[in-house]
Amino acid sequence: MRRVSSTFVLAGIVAALDQLIKGLVARSLLPGQSIPLIPGFLSLSRVHNTGSAFGILEGRNLILIFVVIAVSAYLVWVVLRGHLPGILGQLGLGLILGGAIGNLADRVVRGYVIDYIDFRFFPAFNLADSCVVIGTVLMGLSILRSR
């Protein structure tokens, strides 16, 4: 049971931190505004994303909401059933679930996701996106190690 609760605690921390940062960005920057952090390379930008990664399914917010709810429900079921091997899997699931919830909250409340990490050569993203990617890598490593 301790593993289950630590996975959910991590997910809650990720989602809360993600929402806190997005709130700060929304209060500090106008839509489309950027502040160069490393000129020509990295900026803090306020980007409204109505699609998923790389703008896929742009403008299809309702479909994305249902997909994220279904995937999140499945991840909760996986956690509760204890189907995840090892600490890497638990960390990965917590990061993925927290990131999914953070972006889901934006979609439901705002109708779009706020992205703010802007490498000028790559689409803007946010903490939730980063956690989903890192969590996926950790889950993959966990699965490979268990075999």
C-alpha cells in the first residue's frame, strides 16, 4: 500500500507544481510574449496549445480531454493493482499521471494548455510534458529490467 500512496503523492506534487508554474506564467506574460533567457536558444514564453504534442489534434480539446481521462483511469488501475515492477516503474507512473492531470486541468479550465519552456528550435512545452516523457522512459526501463 505504501508504494501505491507514494505514486499518488508524486502525481499530486507534479500536478500541483505544474499548475503553480502555469499560473505564474499566465499572470506574468501576455499570450505570445517571450522573455529571452539565453538569447537565440531558450526563452520563457506564454504559448496556448489547443492540441497535443507538436500541435497534433489542434483544436480538438474535447477529444483530448476524454483520451487523457481514459488513460489516467487506466494508470490509476495499474497503480492500484500493483502491476508495476520496481521503484522505476512507480516513479514513472507517478510522473506520467501527474503530468497528465496537470495538462488535463488546463484543458478543462482554460480550454488550452499553457506551454512556457521555449527552445527556439523546438515546440514549446511545460513541466507536465517533461514529466510524461521522463516517466515514460522510467517505465520502459522498469519493464526492460523486469524481463
